[in-house]
Amino acid sequence: MATDKATTLIGPGTHISGEIRGDEDLVVKGSVDGKIQLSGTLTIDKGALVQADLDVRALVVSGTVVGSIAAAESVRLLPSARIVGDLATPRIVMEAGAAYRGRVDMGDVEVAAAAAARAAVAQPVASATEVKPRPAPPRMAPPPKAAQLSGRPDKPISTSPAPSRADSHSLAVEPTRSAPPAFPRVTGAMGGSAPAWAKKKIRRR
Amino acid sequence: MANTVIGSGIVIDGEISGEEALTILGTVKGKVAVTQDVLIEPGASVEADVEGQTVTVSGKLTGNVNAHAKLELRPDSKMVGNAKSPRIVIADGASFKGNVDMDG
């Protein structure tokens, strides 16, 4: 057994309820209830169920997580990830197929500074007209897009056909595959202009 | 077989249960109840009641043990608690304090 290496594994047939703390990497394939506090990378594998508050350095999820998440470095949600809970981390990667419901907090996002810099550049060019600066605010906070996003966790695919399928996704915990249905939507949006190569490229992901 | 390993830098406060072998190198407090073998490695510290098939102790264990097949205390192991198992091995150099129950 290669157990000398400091890698902790919670196997698929193991359940832990309580608190896990540590300063090494942890891989969960089984189930955990409670709390995980780690100064390493936490990997939640496919098939794993974690109902816990997570406070880790880095997190990689392809299983199911229910609980609030804080990652000091980054969070990566792989296609089979199912997550319900708030998420606080400076970096997030979310792959197509991952299902997530909750609030995301990426800390201080420098929107104000960017807007100020933009205004400073824009003003000398169009200083006389007050119309030019106007389009900027809606671009930063577009209300229709925000509405779409909030509706997404319940219904990952907003295509009109297959409404029953969309309903089955309303419970995000059920690990059903939602990646394949998501792709036709993308290719559909591309229209008939360049379908062949575009489809191939998307499938390869 | 992907059995469960609790690394040396990990502390678990709570209950571990399952149907696969468990290797502990770190610290566990609470309760351990698995249907397979439990291995407490040198350097590990367990303050828990432990239940398993074969329980092998090389580290430090404080708590009652119920091993359905065998309990083995390796040299340099330290155990405080009651031992219940049909077969018990205590190696030379092991330290043990507690009651022994070898009934069925």
C-alpha cells in the first residue's frame, strides 16, 4: 500500500460525520457530513456526497456538495458537479454541465475602477455630448441577462423543446447528465453558417 | 481497491463508518465503525471506540475495541481501553491497559 504519502482518501464505501481538519490534500469518494477545513486541495470525486461547510485552499468538484464553500485560492467545477450553497473564492472555473445554485462572491471586483478608467478615456473624445457616457451603465449591469442567469440553476437548458427534461433538472442534486443537452443549444445559436467544424470543436471538450 | 486512508496531517472529530478497509495515519476522535479491517499506523493517534473485522494497532489508541476477527497490538503500539475479540495478539514491546474479553 502506498499509504506513506500524505494523501487522504475517503473511499466510496465510507461515511464520515463530524469535522475534518488538516494541512494536506484530501480526496472524497464517499460521503461526509459536517465540516471540512483544509489548507490543501479538496477533491470531491464523482459519486461522492458532501453535506458540509468547506473551508479549503483549493477545491475540485465532480461530485455533489451541499453547503457553503470558501476556497482561498480557487474552485473548479467539473461537468458532473452538483452544488447547492454559497461560494466564496477569488477564482472559479465552471465547466459545461456543472450544476450550481447559490451565491458567488469573488471578493472585490474592480468594476468602479474599470468604469472610471473607461470614462477617462471616453470623455476627451466625446466631451461635448452627454449621450456617450450613457451606454456604459447598462453594459455593466444588464438586467435581462441577470434574469436569465438566475433562472438557469432550475433549468440549465432554455430550449423550448423537451420541457419534461428541463423539469427533471429542477432538483439539482440528482446527478443526471445535463452536458449533452446543453450543446445543441450552442450549435443552434451558431445557425447554419459553420455547423460542421463548430460542432466538432464543441464536442471535443 | 480504493480503501479509506486518513493521512498524517488530518484530524477527524466525529464518526467514521463504512464498508471498506480503513487506514489511519492521522488523528481520529470520536467513533470508528467499519465492517472491514482497521489499521492504525505508527504515528497515528486514535481516541475513539473502534469496531472492525481485524484491528491492527501500531500507533496509539485510546478507546474500546471490538474486533470481530482479530485484534493485533504490534510492537511499540500503545493501547488504553477494553479489548473484545475472539483472537488477540499482543506483540513484545506493545503497551496495553484494559480488560480483555475473548468471548465468542
